[in-house]
Amino acid sequence: MPRTAVIALSTHGAALAWRLASGLGTDAKLFLDRRFAPQSADEQVFEPETFDLPIRPLLRRAWGEFEALILFLPVGAAVRLAAPLLNDKRSDPALVCVDDGGRYAVSVLSGHLGGADRLAERVAAILGAEAVVTSGSHATGTLAVDLLGTEFGWTIEADSATITRASAAVVNREPVGVYQGAGETDWWPKGRELPPNITVHPSLDSLRRSGSTAALIISDESDPYLSEGMTLAEALPATHVVLYRPRALVAGMGCRRGVPAGELEQLLRDTFCVYNLSLSSLACIASATLKQDEPGLLALSEKYSVPFLCYESEELNSLFEGEVNGDASCQAPNPSANARRLVGVWGVAEPASLLASGASRLLVSKQTAERATISVARKEFTARRGPDDAR
């Protein structure tokens, strides 16, 4: 389904819009003023939708249907048309304007979160135009607080005001500290130095003592500072803190046949709560192949929008009986003779979490409820050695 509406209402705009829509391919839906739409079927590679003026009804409809809008209109006219439709930058579609001469592609709305900045650059590349992007982080070549980790599926935990203040600190060259405890480490282009006001700290204590105006913490722990004997609020009381949740945690789960999803979810939530882990960092649920059609596990993975991965008995048993990932010490520590007797495996939760994560050790060893078990492992990523590695 097309995600981008391309709208034109002039002769020159229609010609450019046609060219742009062809370049965007199936991602685009073309809307042309009926007066300037091709009359011959031979001219049409794909079918545009035509409209009659005024344009407001079409714009109102497109605003709710598409993730991005490209208007061949002056910026001023586009802003006046869009103004009554604006909600907030988290939900508004990206808006890019292109002039009738095809010289400029201007990012107008939802530049960061909505992707208008990147879309303007893509439009410019197709039309041979110049992208006009005025976002502070883009213009100064620095880190975009609200985009960090989006390519990896990270989620942000901070309100809009905090994100705005942290972004201002980045752009205004105030001290900004970064700490990473989990997740992908290549969030900054390799070989490119971080701006001098941004420091990657090797520990939470180093970040706490840095006196940074803003702190960007990449962690799968609900409160990263609990392991330091304090809360996040106590550690950084006057700092604008933005938490990033990488998809780093794998929950291995086993259960008896027919256990309801609610019972499994309670075990999942209780375990994450006790061990100070964030459910926003759940990457997948893993189990045995004999559980691949278990309704409760399937429903749980669907509710949390994560994959459900299953492994054969031989793979699960290999963690009890041999080496895994070349590490002789990498074995699930809690084999169950009863499970081996009943279903042919020494265990499910622990080996499944290790296999799905690629980890060499468990973060949470097997936890047992009345009719289910759970274990948690953290996906391994190449770790930064210290702040200089990001520079």
C-alpha cells in the first residue's frame, strides 16, 4: 500500500509529480488536478487519481491516510492549507514542498520523527533538485535526539518537553552525556567524530559525575541506576534524561499445554519487574518446536509485537550436552530430568533464550511458575571500549 501522496495542481507541477511518483515507485500515490492529468491512456504508466479544486478536501483525506505528503506548492500556501490539520509531531505526516521549477525540495513538517528531512533528500535526488532542511541537528551535523536508534527499532521513553530540552542541549553545544548498557553500538557513523560537547561515558557513575545538561541512556533496565544503589531521579535530578530501549532481551519460555496467555504474561511481567528489566526491550519469545502452535505463547508474541522463535530438541539439548557458540562453558545450568523424560529435552526456557539471543550466558536463570517457566538472555552486540571509541 502506498505510504506517500504526491499532489500537484499546475501544468509544470503535474509533469514533475509524474516523474517523482515514477521514481518513488509503489511507495507513492499520484494525485493530479483533473485539468492537467494525461488524457491518453498511452501516456500513463500507472493510473493517477484526479481531483477538482478546491484542494482542501483532498488534503484533509490524505492527511489521515498517508505517512507522507509531497505538495507541488509554495511553502506558504502549503502551510496555510495544513495549519487546521496539525496535531503533533508524533502523529502528523511528513510534509515536503517542491516548487514548480523543480529546484527545491523543502522539508516543512515532521522533519525528524515523520521523516520529512530524509524524504526531502530523496525527492531532491530523483528530481535533481536541492534539498532544503532546516532541522537544527541536520544543519549542524550533530546527533538527533529523537531519531537515535530508530533504524534499529529502539523506542524512546521521555516526554516531548524533555526531548525538546535535550535536543536543544545538543544543538547549543551544551554538555551531553551518553551511556550505553545494551543494544546496537553503531548508532553513530563509523569514522566520524562525535561533536565535542557529546561524551560517551564508560559507566553510569561517570555519567552521574559529569554534570551534563542532558543524558542519553541506552538501556534495557527499567531503572538503570538501581544497580548503583539509587534511582535515576536521585542520580540525575537536574538533568534532562532521555531513555532509549533497544530490542535486546530474549524471553525463553516453556509451558504445559493449554496455559492461557494471561498466565504466561503474568510470569513474563513479574520476571521483568523483579529483575528490573524493561518490557520495551523485549526482542522475541523463544521456545521449543513442539510449542510452535501453543495458543498462549502465540498470543503473547502477538500482543508484544515480537517474533516467536522455536528450536528443535537437538538444538536445545546441545546447550546441556555440548559446546555452544564455541564456548565450552556456555551451557544451560538447570537441566530437568522430568522434562527429558516427558518431552525429550533437558529444558526449554534457558536453552531457547540462549539460542535466540546468541548470548554465552543467561541474564535471568530459569524461573518456575505452576505451569510455565521463563529465562531471559541479553543479545550480544559489539561493546564500546570507552568514550574515545565514538570519536
